[in-house]
Amino acid sequence: MSKKSFAKLKDPVLPLPNLVKMHTDSYQWLITEGLAELFQEFSPIHDYSQKKFTLEFTGFSLDESKHNEFSARAKNLTLDAQLKVKLKLTNKEIGQVKEQEIFLADFPVMTGRGTFIINGVERVVVPQLARSFGVQFNANLIKDKKYFSSKIIPSRGIWIEIETEADGVIYARIDNKRKIPVSSLFRIFGLKNNADIEKTFSKTDIGPIPFIKKTLEKDSAKTTEESYIELYRRLRPGEPMDMLGFENSKTYIDAIFDKERYDLSVIGRYKLNNRLGKPTDNVKKEPRVITLEDLVGIVSKIIELNNNSLAQPDDIDHLGNRRIRCAGELLQQKLRANMAKMKRNIQDRMSTADPATLAPAQIVNNRTFMSAVRDFFLTNQLSQFMTQKNALDEIEHLRRVTALGQGGLTRERAGFEVRDVHSSHYGRICPIQTPEGANIGLVVQLAVYARLNEFGILETPYRKVVKGKVTNEVVYLNALDESNYNIAHSEAKYDQKTGEILEEEVEARVMSQPGLVAKNDVHFMDMTPNQAYSVATSMIPFLDHDDATRALMGSNMQKQGVPCVLPEAPLVGTGMEERAARDVGRMALCENDGTAEYVDASKIIIKEAGKKKREYNLATFLRSNNLTATHHRPIVNVGDKVKKGDVLADNYSSDGGRIRQIHFRALGRIFHKCQRHQARAGNHHLRYSQYRRRKA
């Protein structure tokens, strides 16, 4: 059957991305950079006296898995590989160095489709949509006037809040304890006296209210020593008087802001620099703790916002202030907490062990690390039993994002604002598809073109427009950057050859709000009409003629269709069917050009160039998590020529490489067959009844 396309843009400028790429990329980051970063944080480990032993993590390796997916599922095993670490133990007393490689844990291996097999069951780690690390500015309304405040949110460590009171004094609140004038914090971070503080803010504090002057007047501490003691008193109320000395206070407070206990993370450093207008090119090499320059920049920004009557606080529901944490980062966070326990255990063993015979394997107990890995996959709210009603259900579970989970929201305290559709969701999160129950708006689906940048921030692509001409240059923008441009929708009329926009005024999003702009003022254009929607929603033909509520129900109900014994591709499609079927990872795809030499229900053998043969094992009526049949159906015959990327075998929900939809033709056939079977059953029952009556 020949295809006919009604699309205005026959060949898309940007092909659809791999739909499970964020999962595979996150896991790849974990095993290449994440684990190395984790071990580096805890290396070296010294004994309590710091005079006897030093243990260093010098490297790690991840072996090949002993099982494949089929055997792991058949034998109820975990698809994992041995994680080994190289350790270097130095005995300082006798100058002896011992190096050893030890087994640390059986580390789960991700499948090519972004899932894990744990105890024979396929699971998926759902990414979490969480508040971004860095700094956020808020406003409090006091006597009809806005007074601004800020929150410094680290990846690890205490929160710092800086707020303005109605009397013009700027206070700092550390770890939600009693507030202290921010000038005391400046002295602790390096500004020694009031003159230095006033000089630092001489060009900033020039408004009608002298915020710095009022803060210094309110501050009872005048020296660095007094500032340490005053802050210590706020953080440790009820402490005995003999403990309120300068040395005690300095040791305690310096430890709070030390890099071992406080970490902004690379993302936090990027967001902080970006919000304060500082360069973000080299954030990976900048310090990941709060510095004096950061504090000065934040307080200067608060003063600037207080003096501007039109200033607006940050929108915490804006996607520019939220980010996505995938499996790699979530697992690293869990392992970090347990590595701290393992470190204490190592230090305890260093104190009691015999120095002459001590070896690295004797002091490292891997149970803590192994239990962290096991608990994460078996008990974490974000590690979920993968739904497998059909292939679309699988791919949509892999594209799901949730605001719930550890460190996130709860259903009970999530308000309407968090659940509602936001303008920054466009092209990043689907405005249609979400559960209809208590999780509405908290569990959402990624849009088809959405991608994560290196900081976990969602981006979407646009075509660049230069002087009223649409080009094929593709630019990815995050939600904050997007608000600085005028972006036309993809249905705007333009010449297909020259790219010239044909209308003088174009409907566009102007600073994220709908409006009309001249064609020469347009900066970007949408990629495609379905850019804003998820995979399931994009499979609804003529979506623009559908009611939003019906589209929501249709998106969810498509995932509930039980796979047919003989799936059939839809007569009317949207172009998403082939990509969704491929990226779910259930089809057998040809890896190299060749010829089909052997085909049956369990395997396909392809003879490649150079007489090399490659065998493709097929699933034959395996049980899925939802008790449907996972099955491969070969679509090549012996002797067929195949090319790299060709479909060798359909999955349990595809036909000819395209995902099957529940469509009316199929439903009509099923209904007709059911009527026919009911009629036959009725005839048999009638004949049997007549036979019984005759016998009686």
C-alpha cells in the first residue's frame, strides 16, 4: 500500500531523536564519570589520628555481565556485572604501601532500551523533576511594598536564606535557625570590618533606603571573632557558656562550609553564576562552595531588586528553575550517603587493626555499598515495576517524569500551581498527557523533541529565522533563554524554496506570551506542529480537531490496548509509529548489511560481508510484566537482502516496523468475530437443549 503524506513539511529539518536517550546517557555518565567522582570525593581516607594509615581509591572497573537479558529473565536473576575498585593503603609509621583490587558490588547493568532487570523482573527508574540547585529570589509583601529575599540551595549541605525586613535590615538565616544580620556573614567570609563592607557595596547601595548602613547599625558584632560567636550562638542555642569561645565557634562554622559537607554541585554553580550574570563557560573548574564573591553578588542583587518597583520574583514552577534528575544522578546520590557510612567503618577498623598485617581487603566492608545498590532498585519510589501492556505503554513509561519521590513533592502538599500547565512547558513537557487521578500534573510526559543538556535542564529545538527568512539551522533553547526571543509557530506561511515568510505580521510567542510581531522581528520558528506533545498524544490523527479532555483520555487509553495475535499497522498514521516502535527496543534490527541465511521463530541468522554470520535470538511468547505475551515475528525470508537498520522481526505490538494502534477497523473486525462466535455458541446450546428434551 502506497503512503500519502498531508504534511506541509515533507522532509523534517531535524529527525526525531532517540526517545530513550536520556536514560542511556545518564547510566553511561554514571559508569564513566559519576562513580569516579564519588570515589574521588572520599579519597583519601585517614585514620582518626591521621598519623597511621591512608587509604586511597585509585581506580575502578566494571566487568562484563555473566548473563544476557533472556537468561536473566528466565532464571529470575539480576542483569549485573562485578564492580571492582583498586585501593592503595599507606602505612605511615613504617612507610609501607600495599595495593589491592577488591570486589565492591554486583552493579546492575542497563539494557539498551533504558531498563534494568532485577530478580528477573524488568524495572525502570523514572526521572525526577526537582527544584534546581543554585539561588532563587523571592518577594514578601509588607505594607503594600515588595521586599526581596533569596535562597541558596546546595546539592549537599545547609540552606542559606537572605531576607529583607521592612526596616531595611538584611538578615541571613542559616539552616532555618534564628536570623543574624548579613554583615556578620560577610566578616566570617573575609570582609574584616565595617569600612570594608561599606566600600564593597558603595556602588550598589545607592537607593532611597540605605540597606547596608541599616544592617551594620543593627549588627551587635563588630569584629570577625564576635561574628563567629554570634552565629554559633544562633546555630547552637542552649550551648554552655564555656563552649562559646572563638576557637570552638570557628571550628564548627568553618566545618559547615567546608567542601566535605557543603557542595553546590556543578549545576548549582552554573545556575548561581547564570542568575548573577557571571560567566558560565568554566563552571566545572570553579569552586563548588559558597564564596565571598557569591554572597556579595546575591546581596547586591537583592538591593537592586528592592530598589526596582517593577522587579518580579523568580517563578518556582518555571522550567528554567527546575531540572531533571535521571537514574545515574539518583543512584550516585544514594551511594554517596552510604559511602559516608563506609568511610566511618573503615576508620574504625584502622584504629583497631594490627598495623603489620593490615591489607586493604581487611578494612573495606562492601556490605554497605551493596545494600545501597539493592535498596535503591527494590525500595526507592522512583524505581518502578515497568508497565508492559503494549509497546506504546513501554515507551511512554520510559518518557515519564515525576515530581514525587525522595526530595520531591507529595500528593498531599502539592497545590494547584505545581500541577497546572505552565507556558515554559512548551516543547518540553506535554500539556495533554497526565494521569487523571491524584497524580494529575505531578506525573507528566516529555515532549517528543525535548532533550536534557549536561546540567539536566530541558531544552527544545527551534529553526533560526534571519531577517524574515526561515533557515535550516537548528538551535536548542532552555526555558529561560527562550523568554528573550520572539518565536513563530510552525504553521506560519513561508516560501519553501527561499524561506521568506509570506505574511508581514506573524503570530508568535513574544517573551513567552502570545502576540503579533513583524516578520523581521521573528528570531526562531517551531520545528513541527507536534513539537509540544508526547509520543502517545502525537499518535492521535488530526489532534487539532480534538477536544483537550478527549485527547487526554485517548492518550492514556492507547496504552491500555492488549496486543493482538496478529498486529496491524493503522491506515491513518501521524509519522510517530515507526520511531516509537524502534526506540522501545523490542524489534530485532539488522546491525550490518547481509543476506538472511536461516529464519525460524527462535532465531534469525544473517550472513554478512566476509562470510561472517550474526545470530539474532528472538523472544517466543515470553510473559511480560502485565501478563501479556512478548513475542517476535520474523518478517524476512531466507535469501532476502537486508541493510543495516532494517527490521528483521516485529515486536508484539508492531507491524512492518510501525507500532500498532487500537483503531476502528480492528475493533470492527473483533466485534464482528465476537458476534459470529456468540451466534455459533447459541446454536450449539439450542441443539444440545433439544437433544436433552428428546432423551427425557
